[in-house]
Amino acid sequence: MIRFSLLWVVISFCCQAQNGQAQELSPFKRIPLGSPVAVSVNQYGNIVVGDAKGAITLYDTLGSVIQRYAPACVAPVTLLETWQTLKVFAFHREMQSYTLLDRFLTPIVEQSVFTEAAEVQIGYVRLATLANDSQVWIFDDADFSLKKYNPINRQISLRSSLGLILDAANYQLEFIREYQNMLFIVDRNAGILVFDNLGNFKRKIAVKGATFFGFTDNELYLVAENKLLLMHLYTQQKRVLALPSGLSATEAAIVGSTVVFFSKKEIVFCSYLPAGR
């Protein structure tokens, strides 16, 4: 958990990559951090961090605490989603449930258990995220399928088997997010799988070892091999930015002209020049 807010100090700026070499991002702020288990950034650039006890903390762009939510039932936050809507969605794999909060971390739904809501339709939820239409995307380990759950009628509105897409003996799904009417799922072993909004498989982005990804405009980004990789969703053109020296991070979020990296010890803010500027 982040305990203190540091002073804002601008140290340096970043230059565009030249001659095909990766540019290095230079930090201008660091915030001490106890290891988070899930992170996200909302539309306002605020950072949302979930911990192993299920607490969710909202920070502003300067790292000051805005609000904190402590659940009645203690369960690790497996995945946070705040980007697409004004809601905060928290999935708890251990409890097979999710929590829905408003943007001020006031509970809308404190705990909804998947198997209680649709016991004959859902087996074991490995990943879950909020869809644009307020339904919930689910990857179900029990029958190896992608499902969309409607919390209003507590029914599965669509189902797509992934038996021919993923290796059932060798998969490691880490993160899922809907963006621009597409659904993206990262498998650490196979890459990022892309589906349309009806759950139909479209293509695979060949990148291994990733555990988290995000989007900025028409680019997908992720941390891989100690670099920040950005890939255009439609042209597949790639850009590479080197992480700050000595920083080991697996997750990042781009907020305007800032890249925020998450490591086990701290949150690191770096200046960033978006494409085309």
C-alpha cells in the first residue's frame, strides 16, 4: 500500500527514439509502494490499486490518496477495471465474486458471487472484466470457454469455446479487457488473443511473457523484456521505449503525457511524448 505522497519534482524529459533504438524513459517522480496485486487507471488519470486484503485505494495524478475502500469480506483483488466506464470493477478469483464501486469507491454491488448467481452456467471463473454494456466477460476454466454474464437476469448471454484456440495443457491467462468493441486476453505462453464483441476469435498478437496490457488511442501497450512496447491496433506498427535504468516492472499505464510503471517497491512516473506530437 502507498502510505505517503512525495513532492512533485521534475528531473528530465524523454526524446523520440532515433535510428531504430529504444528511447529511455526518465523518471520525474517515485512513490513508495507495498506490492499491489492489481492496478488500473481511470479516465481522469487517477490510479487505482488493489491489495491482497481486498482494499482498493484511489490516488490522484500526484500520488495523493483520494479515497480508500475496505471490503467486509477479505479477498485478494485479482483484476481491476476502471478505464472504460465511471465504475470500478474488482474481480476476486479466490471468492469467485466481483465488487462494483462508483468512481468515488462507494459500493454499488459489494459482492456478487458468480456461482451463486448462475450456478448451472458458470464453473470456475479464472478471469473477469466489465464490458461496455455493463455485462461481465468471463473466462470459465470448467468448460474452457469465454462467456458473457448478464447480472440483471443472472444468465449467460453468449458463450464461445476456446478449445481450438488455446492449448488446454499449457495456458496461463493473466489479464482481460474490452476496448473499441474488441476483447483482448493475454496468455503468458501464447500472446494476446483478440475477439470481437460477440466473442468470435479474430487474431493473435505474438508476444510472450506479458501479464498486463493497456491502450492509448489506437495503440496497445505492454511491458516485455524490460521495455515498453506499443503496437498500433490496425497497422501493427510498433514502437519501443526502454524502461528507466534499474527499474523492474511488469505493468504500466499511459496517462496523457505520462507513463506510470508499477514495481514491487514503488510507482514510477516518467515523462512521455505521445505518437504524432
